[in-house]
Amino acid sequence: MTLGFHLRMLARESRGSRGRLAFFVVCLAVGVAAVVAVAGLSASLRDGIRREARQLLAADLAVRGNQPLPPETLTAIAAIPGARRTDVKETVTVAAAPARGGQPGPSQLVELKVVDGVYPFYGKLDLRPRRPLRELLTPGTTVVASELLPRLGLKVGDSLLIGGQPFRVAGTVLAEPDRVSVSFTLGPRAFLTGAGFARTHLEEQGSRVGYRALVKLPDQLSGTELDAIAERLRDALPAGDFFRVETYRQAQPALQQNISRVERFLGLVALLSLFVGGIGVAQSVRAWLAGRLDAIAILKCLGMRPREIFPLYLGQTVLLGLAGSVLGILAGAAIQLVLPRLFPDLIPGELVRPWQPAALLRGLGLGVGVAMLFSLPPLSAVLRVPPARVLRRDAEPLPRHRWVTAVTGLALGLGIWGMAAFQSDSALLGAQFTGGVALVTAALAGAAFLVARGVRRLPRDASPQWARPWLRHGLAALARPGAGAGSAIVALGLGVLVVLGMSLVERRVLSQLDKELPANAPSAFLIDVQPDQWQGVEALLRQQGGRGVESVPVVMARLAAIDGVRTEDLVAAREKEAGKDSGEGNGRDRGERGERGGGGRGGDRRWGLTREQRLTYMRELPKDNKIVAGALWSDPARPEVSLEKGFAEEIGAHLGSTLTFNVQGVPLDLEVTSLRTVDWGTFGINFFLVVEPGVLESAPQQRLAVARLPRGAEQRVQDLLAARYPNVTFLRIREILEKVLKVLRRISLGIRFLGGFTVVAGIAILAGAVSAGSARRGREVALLKTLGMTRRGVAATFAVEYALVGLVAGAIGAVGGAVLAWGVVTRGFKIPWALDPWILTAALAASILLTVIAGLAASLRALERRPIEVLRAE
Amino acid sequence: MTSPRIELRQLTRKLPSGDRELTILDHVDLTIQPGEFVAVLGPSGSGKSTLLALMAGLDRPTSGEIRIDGEPIQAMSEDGLALLRRQKIGFVFQSFQLLSNLTARENVLLPAELLGVADPYARADELLAAVGLADRGHHYPSQLSGGEQQRVALARAFAARPPILLADEPTGNLDGATGRRILELLTDLRSREGTTLVLVTHDPAVAALAGRQIHLLDGRIERDESGATATAATAVAPAAGVPA
């Protein structure tokens, strides 16, 4: 037989089924839409980053670090033919309006950017007035974000105090190329020139400054030449990983990696809704084949072999899969267009390109794959249709081949794993996901089975008082063979699990960060306080009602060696080790070295070793510290340091290790004599490194202070500090927490949004099951009505059945969701677990309500039919 | 000497019925030669349809042997049986058994396509014309009357020129006149194609058309009467007006 014949048969066979398989298409489309939306949005973001890579870097190449770039690097840059350089410094400080009428002007935390030279080399700095930055910015002027001015009650032309020095506001900035709108910021932007920044003395007073050299290379340079230059610059950097070189070709590796991480996670959530859709697919195929048994028997009778009939129906599911996927792709694209409008904070709408070929293909492939995979078990029934059915309706089914069951089961498992691995880009994560889904599905299916059995065993004839007819019938309906309640329970349960699980995590984390901030936690941190300013600052804080005012000295230092091994060598050794054990996702290229938030432990370790360390010294540890190994200040012979346990592990130090620090040029050896744990949840002042008193007193230092200020007093304190101690940076904890919460809320919103698809798919499945059985239901309604039950009574009967489905799915989903949330909260976020019973109750109620509404809606036609219509047709 | 077309030896079929086992066919021996027209008669439950199903490889015997053209089929795989039906056996059923989502022409076309006949469309059109439905080929079964559906089924049964045609009460669901018309067509096509025909019926008038009558009772052959007792011409009205 030719391919043409098969295709003709496929087209013929599909004729009678088109309408009936609408649920197949809908179930699949819902899941595909979720997958395409996630893949499309992240591809859009990454695409946008790549497309605008030069703008996002504002240069061809940048060298950055948290100390001034060494002269040899600057020489190396100068040696590149045709290269132009702009130096940029960034720091956070408080800007304030000048005093008015004896009162300090309002103040605001700002992100300062100090620019000398052409900026930006690429992209657009959107300024008002529309003039180049170089023209607006002089040592005496500043250009600030437009939102800063109203907050400080200023306008362009007014004077603004930064570091206590007045700067005339020469213009406002609306957009900067290298500041991504979705990233976390501490405050609005303010630009200064290098000379202007020098006037503020912030750099000498210990502010943490980021240094960056932006390099513009000749236009005709090829990508490989650029990489070669970057490599030469890396070689010219001093060893020790304090700097990194980025080119636009790497296009924001850290940002891209974050997007990938979120994409993997959301991709799996989306895949789950596709799998739930797959359950609906399996169910529609089963119902469809039940109506095709005669046709299959005839085909067998006419001499078609089972293996020729099977592809016929598999082909149908592929066609339907294609239809569902295309519909899903359209819906997914629509979501991408609508989402940025609904949640402008979530996704920058200007980046979204909904027609990402890779995302569309992914949706198509996964959609058709799920359609085929989930159709396999019901389709294998084709093999069992007895051809003798053409003569005898009750002909026995053909024997079930054990290998068919085994092969379909194996294919399903492998297929789910394969797709999960593909979505998460990790074989291991895919396996964990598959295991989790299998476990939850088994629990839900088991519960559905037990409920059906339990209901079947209820005494029916005894008819106790409570058992109104509609209740009895409703309960019995659930136990009826082939009621389709099982798959609806599994699907809905999975949906409830995801949505509830994520909202529990979100609520728990938010309340932990927000409401449950300890009552005696400080509300503000003050950094960069000079020792001679402390007395005044302390008095000011107390005057303004500050309580719990504390301060500790801070000495900045770099870790030079551990037990005589130089930090550079430790970093190199760990880089090698990280390269060895980094499975997937860790494959970061060299340009990203030394930056936190990279990939896993390797990144943490490097960062722990190479960053600027803050040391303090004190006689007694704060109450929230607990010595877990060694003893504090126990060696009279040598200067000692006490390490936080996690930090010690991170840098690879232990009791007895000798840490060599470079304290602003002076080497200092400290012996680790104790390890501590710290309860960071108190928000008290705590340090990884605490040094024995008597060692660091003469080193250059600042003070770090905390205070608990009355609500509403923070702004006034900040204004006063800005006026009197302009170098002091005042951080409001509540405000920063709010910003962290906002980021968390965005992610949580995304997950719940996608989890919602699972619920929608679950409801589609229930509605599909209900309407697939509508013929049976029509007869049932007719009989009940003939026997004298009112339409309301019949509806109540059905409602009981659906409510029970919703109850079981909701209950198991809720328990599963709570377990999931517990795991994420206690393991992932490491915060204590607490459960709000109300949200569980609400989830349960919502699950029941949705199920009843969907079920009744799908039964409407059956309910409306008059008994005679049905009985006449018998 | 050529082997018999169909040969049944000690054929037994039992079916479970509740706790007991029901014997549908009980050690049946039967040999049918090429070109024979055999009618199988018997009351309901005598095992007529089961006999037919076993001959076609639609069902499997509990014991005994079935040979088609000398080849035993009881041990064949499902695939082997399907191929056997494709090449050698045509069917006509009491309830027509047309594929509802295929047009009349497509129903007829199907066996010819399966067998890879050179011009299946020409064959289908020829047969539809032979049964008087040349202009109804594009209709779906649901748009045809019972008699018309059975005529399509007849055309389909002959489409692949099978050496064997099995008919299970082909006139059982039709009124008298239509039934006669169908039988007429059936015998006419059979003699044109030289097909071996096994026809199950409980109607002695229909059975009278056959050259041989097998009477089944309780799963056994009660009588095997040979010799033509009637012809198509005497049993039914002349095939006047039937396009050939």
C-alpha cells in the first residue's frame, strides 16, 4: 500500500471525528499556549539583549572591577589602535535639596554615575534638554533622573547637594542604554563628572565604588579580533580575579543566565499544564475510539492489518495535535502581546517579539509530541478490537500483549522525561520533574480510585435520613464505571497543586520578609560614617527618637592568602574544580569570572575570596551569634579572627587556618580560632569576619550603624543626615525589602499565571469528560425526569457528583501544594514554615466551585432535553 | 487435484457464559470446493455466524483445523489473517457494516486499494454500476436506504475479486422485494466472477438458491444436502432492468 493510500485513509477517517475531538484540540492548545508564551518571552528578552548588546554595554568592550583599574590595563587599552576610552564610576549615596528656612531639604538615595569622556558610545542617552551629556555635565553640574526632582521639590536649574557639595541640575535623564529597566535599583540616577565627584570626597571616605572603563573600538573590527583584544586585556590584568572584561558579544552574560534560569523553571511549570492537557487528550482519544470500534472491526474484516490501522489513528492524533498546537501557538503569541500591557512591570513590552521561530517550533514539537505520547495508551486498544465484532457485538477483545503495555508505558515515561529535560535543559532536572509528576499523579489517581471504591461501598438500600435522592445518585454517579472522574481529579489536582503551592510560597516568603520583621529589628542602616562623625550622628539618631542605636567599626581589607596559599592560586584551583563538577548551566565563560550570581557554588567561592572584605572588631559577640566550634579570643599569642561558619566553608577555611589580609597596603595575619552561626533574620549588624580587639584599632576605618526609627521618621532623619553628614549613606530597610518583595512578586505572579493554565486544562478535561458522556447523561436525565425528579433535582444530583470531584482534587492538590511549598520555603528560602489554613480552605472552595460550574455548564444540553426526545430515540 | 477451497476438520468453538462454557460449534467437518455455492441453514444460536467467522479468520477455534486453499489458518497471526482476508475473502453482512464516514464509492474502493488493484477507481465504478448505484457513489451510508446500503456492501465484497465470499443473512434486514433484488445481484455477480459463496440464512427460500445446503443444529451439522434444488431464475424474479 502506498503512502498516498494511507494519507487518503487518514483524510477519510477524520471526517466523522472533527467536531467530537474539539476537546482534544482545546486541552492541547491550553498547554501549548503556556509553553510558547514562556519560550517566546524569554527568547524575546534574550534576543533583545543580543540585538541591543552594544547599547546595553554602551561600548564594544568594558573592563570592570571594584577597585580602580590598574595602570597596566589602562596602558594596554591605550595601546589598542583606534581605541577610545571613557571611565565610569558608580556608587550609591544620598542626594538632598538645600536647606530651606533652617530646615534641611528633602533627601533621596541615588545611584551615582560618574562619567569622564564620551558616553555612551552606543545606544541613546535620552536627556532633556536634548543635548549631549558632555555639554550638560560640568564639574559644577549634575544630570538626574526626571523622577528625582519632584521627590526633592526641585526643578532643572536648582541646586542639588551630593556628598554635601552643591551641583546645579543641568538636565534630566529619561533613559540610559546600559541600565536595564527590569533590574533591581536602589534609587534614581544622578550623573556627575570626575571632577565633580572628586569635590564630594565620597571616594576617599570609603564609599563602595564600582569602576568601569568603556572602550570603543574601530568600527571595521571583526568579532574574532574583538575577542582577541579582550583576551589580551584579560592577560594584562593582575592575577586574582578582581576585574573582568566583557564584550558586547557576550551580551550581558549574567542577565542572560538569570533569564535562562527563570525560563527553565517557568518552562517546567508550563510543561506541566501541557501534560495535564495530555491527560485530556488521552481521555478524548479513548472516548473517540469507543465510537470507532465498529469501523475498526470492519477495516480488520476487509483485510487491514492492526499495524496498518494503528497508524491511521495515530495519524489522526498527529493531525489533531498539529491543530491544537497551532491554536496554542496563536494563543501563546497573543499572551505575549497582552501580558506586557497587563503587567508593564513584568516584561518590557518594547522587547517582545511574539513570533520567535524557536519558541513556535518548541510549542509545535512539544504539542504534537504530547498528543502522540498521551494517545498511545488509549490507541493501543485498536490492536485489541476483535474483527468478529462485525458479526457479534459481544465478541471478546483480543488478548492484551504484555509487551504492548510495557512499550506504551515506557514510551510515556521516557517521553515525559525527554520533554522535561528539553524544557529545563537538564537531564537531572527533567528526571526529578518526571519523578515528582509521577508521584503526584499516582497519589491523585490512587485517591480517585479509593474515593470511587468508598462511594461504591456506601449502603444504598439502607437509605439513611441524610441520603436525599440527589445526594445518593450524585455519589453513585462517581462510582459508575467509566465516569471519567479519575482523569479529571488528576488534572484538576495538579492544577490546584501548582497554583496553591506557589501562592503559599509567596505568602510565606512575603510575610516572613514583611510582617514578621522582628519588632526590635533596626529600620535603617547607616554606612560610611567617619569615626569623627559618629558622636554627632548618634546624637542625631537619638534626638529623632531612634532606639536600638548601635555602631561598629568597619575596616576594609582584601584576603591575600589562606594558610600561605595566595588567593589568586586558590581561585585558579577552584575554577578548575568548578569546571570539572559543573554539570549543566555552569558553563560560564571567562568574561564572567569573579561575579556573584554566576553559577552555583563555584561562583560563590570565587566571590567570597576576591571581593573586598569588611572586618570589624569587638570584645563580645552580639546575641544572635553562636559559637559552634573553637573558642572566642582563646589564643593569647596570636591575633585571632572569628568566621561565620557558612563563609568559612565558602572560602575553604577551618579552625586553625591562617588568613592573610591586605589592610589597605598593610599585611595582617589572623588565626581562625572560632566558627559562629548567625541568625540573619534579626537584621542586626553582623559580619562574616570579626577580629579580636587590639589589632585593627589604628587601621583606616569607618563605622556602620543601625537604628530603629519611629515610623515616618526615616525621611526626616535622612534629610538631616544629608544636610549635616552628606557622605553618610542611609539605607531604609523597609524600602529595600519592598523592592526585593516586588521582584519576588513578579516571579510568583508568573508562576501562578502559568499554573492557572493547568487549572484551565483541568477544567477543560472535566467539561470534556462530561460532554463525552452526554448521551448517557441525556438518557439518565430523561429517566430521572420520567420518574418524577425535577430539573433542579437532577442538577443537584450532578452538582453533588462534580462537587465531589472538585473536593477530592482540591484536597489532594492542596496537600501536595502545601508539601511543595514547605519544601521550597524551608529548603530553598531557609525560613521557618507556617501554614495559613484559610488559604487552604479557600483553595478547596474554589476547586469545588469551579468544578461544579464547569460540570453543570457542560451538562446543560442534557438537562434541557425533554424525556420523550430521549426515550423515543431508544 | 486441486485442494478444496475451504476445509474444516473437527472444528470446535466454545465460549464462556457465566460460570459455564457454551459449545457453539461441536466437532464440525466440512469441505467446500472452488466455485461451490453453499447455504448454511439453522435456527438462532445453532452456530451459523460463528462458523462463518471462523472461516474468515475473524474468530479462533477452541480446537480443530481450518484450511483455506489447503493452508491451515488457525495458527496464523492477526496480521496473517488480515492479509488472508484481503486477498481471498469478501463479506456481506446482515447489518451492511459500511464505514459511515466513507462515501459509497470509497467503501467500494477500499478493498481494491488495499489489494493494490491497478485501477481501483474503475473497478469501484464498474461495480457500483453493476449494482445500480452509479450515480450514488458520492453519498454517505446514512444518506442511502437499507437496500442501497446492502448493494454498496455487495459491490464492496466483490471489489477485490475474492475467490471466497461469505454472506451472513444478507437479506435479513431488508423487506422481501429488496431482499430478492439483493440475492439476484449476489448470484449474478457470483456467477460472473466464479466466486465460492457461503451464505448463512434461516430462510429456506434463500437457501434453495444454493447448490448445497448445510443444516446446523446445536453446533453440529445435521444434514448436508447436495444437488441444485433451485436456480436464481426460479427462486427470484428475473434480473430484468439491472444494469450489468
